[in-house]
Amino acid sequence: MRTPGDDLDLAAGFLVTEGIVAPDDLGALAPCAGADGRELENVVNASLVEGASIDFERFRRTLPASSSCGVCGKATLDSIEVAAPPVASAVRVAETVLLGLPARCRRDQEAFEATGGLHAAALFDASGGLLDLREDVGRHNAVDKVVGAAVRAGRYPLDDRVLFVSGRAGFEIVQKARVARIPVVAAVGAPSTLAVDCASRGAMTLVGFLRDGGYNVYCGEERIAAG
């Protein structure tokens, strides 16, 4: 389940944040065409660079995914966590920059402005400059889209970036950020216990309840600078 648009970004981001391919292994992405030459809706062809391969059995899902949580359908609970080392990054974000992220993101949420029903994910630099923003009905899809946009534009790695999400910080959001090597994740809403654990194990900074001039830091507070 997704919001149409930015489909190539979504495909690229999903492949990377699920640990299916490394960014350097991802080749061309293009919409698929049917036998009549017309573009097929909802179908994207992703190619790998020469010499790269995928172990498809490792990513098998035993049940159809029936919701937009980003976790449903995985074979076992143990399989939901994608192997990723801790994020090594010395980036620091000023508290004033952090507090300004929700308003800066909100100004570019065009689909939310029109519908009131879409989530946003945005990548910022450490000084608060907005680099990319994507919207989707699914929070994890928005993250995939914004990471995919960075990968396709050659703006990778992301170890000096801040990921801001307009909803809560669920486990799947933090895990995707960890696989993408994003050191700081900030959310308007609350994180789950699994999200905090994942961020802590990944040496990440996790911020929740970033709104109304306040926030909570759940781990990695050393990356938040006063002033």
C-alpha cells in the first residue's frame, strides 16, 4: 500500500533500506513496459551492476503483507531486524536546528496540505538545510522514497544527515535509517520500545515528541549541541 508518485525512489530506497542491495550494487531503474510498449502501472524494473547478486531466499515472506506497517509478512519475529553495524558518525546538530525541523518540513508538505492524511519524511543536513522530502500514506514508504532519492542522486552515504518523520518513530523507521547509515532520527511522535532498542544498538541518536518547542532524546544525546 503506497501513494503513487516517486516510484523509482521508492524502489531504490526499499532495496537499500531492506538490506537487499548495497547502494553501489544498484544499477538502472525504469518503469516496465508491457507487450504493447505502454508503461505498466505499479511495476518497476531494477537492474544490478555487473557482478552483483541477490540471495532472494533470504528475503522470503511466508504471508502476504496486509497492512502498511513495514514489518508484516516477514517469516519470523527474529527476521525483522536487518543486519547492520552501528552508525559511526561525529555529526552534531544544534538544539535550535532540531527544534526548527517540524516547521521547515511542514512548509513543503504539499500533499498533506491538500489531503491532511499523508506522512512525510525529510532529509536535512546538520545546519537544518532541507535536502529531500517525500510524502506517502505509509511512513516507511516515505522513508524509502527519501532515501531512494538520495541514492539515485548520488548523495550517499548519509552519515552526516538527519532524518525527520512527521509521525511516530516505529521500529521499521529506525531500522531503515540504520541500514541507510543515518545517525540522527527525529520524529513528531513517540518511538516504540523496539525502535529505541534498535537505535541504541546502532549507536544512533533518536529524538521523539519533537513539537511545540520541546523534544525527548532516547539515545545518542551526545550528538545534540546546545544553542
